[in-house]
Amino acid sequence: MSEFQRWEERFAAPGYLFGTEPNAFLESKAHLLKPGLKALSIADGEGRNGVWLAEQGVDVDTFDFSPKAVAKARELAKARGVSLKTQIADLFQYQWPAAAYDVVAAIFFQFAGPDTRAAVFAGIKRALKPGGLLLMQGYRVGQLKYGTGGPANPDHHWTRALIEQHFSDMSSLDVAEHDSVIREGAHHVGMSALIDVVARK
């Protein structure tokens, strides 16, 4: 089964795999947002983070490679009474626009491994306007001991050194490493090894 088929099958199940509430790290940064900003939520799955951003008055574009996930994102936006510009697109073939967004939200996209993530990180930076804000969370090396979500391949997990290697050219970079309990649907539940990134271009 291909990766595409695997995710299509998962998203075909009733309900929302990771719930309908936003990622807790993203929600904690609400004070950095204001109405009228333009945001991109990458690999947004069923839309929980993009919809929350729209609820903050932000103009939101989202994409995911799963048509079933994007359909659910549209349904969630409609149910919440917000507007969401959705697109079906593969993260690894996405055409990153130059200096187009005030905010990029990048939450748990760790199917990007060592051979692909450098291009994704570069695309994220390209898409941000000067002064634009990156809000990114992922699993740290060490997540496997918890088994509470994320990829089984440890090479897909992040370290502070990896983040600093790729984002040290930002005008500001704040990296926080912590072990915390998360509750996101049925698939991200329990103590987790996390790394948070808040950066300005």
C-alpha cells in the first residue's frame, strides 16, 4: 500500500483522526496573531489547525495531499462558520510562493524524512514575508519510547541541532524542547517528546 493510499484509508474512517480542536502549541500562540494576517497551514489534514486560524480572523490557505482529508477540512470550516481556502497538494511537490504569507503553521508533518525535509524547510522560509512568523511543532528524537504518535522511523524525528541548522538564518529563532501530555483525537494521545519552534523571517 502506498503512503497516499494509507492516508486515504485512514481519513476515510468516520470522525476526525486527530480531533477537531487545534494543536495546543499553536493555540498557545494566539496572542501573536491578529485579524487580517494571511496564513498558510501546511499538510493540514482534516483542517483542525487551519479552521482555528480562520477563527482568529486570519485569512487562511491550507493544503493536504489527501482528498478525503481536504473534504473533511471543508466540512469542518462550514460547520464552524469560517472561510478556508483549501487545496489538494503534495508537500513534496508544492509550489511554494515567494513572500506570500504573514504566518506559516507547520504541525506534525514528520512523514518528511532526511531526504525531503530540507526542501520543505526551505519552502517554508520562501513562503514567509519578511518579518513573517513560523509556528512549528514536531516530535523529538526520543518519541519512540512513548509510542504515542508520530513516525516509527527515528530519522524522521527532530533535534534542536537540526532545527538550528535549517533556521539559523531567520531573524529570530526560539526552540523549546519538552515532554508533555497531548490529546489530539485518537492518534496523538499521551506523554510525548516535543519540540516547538517560533521564528521570524
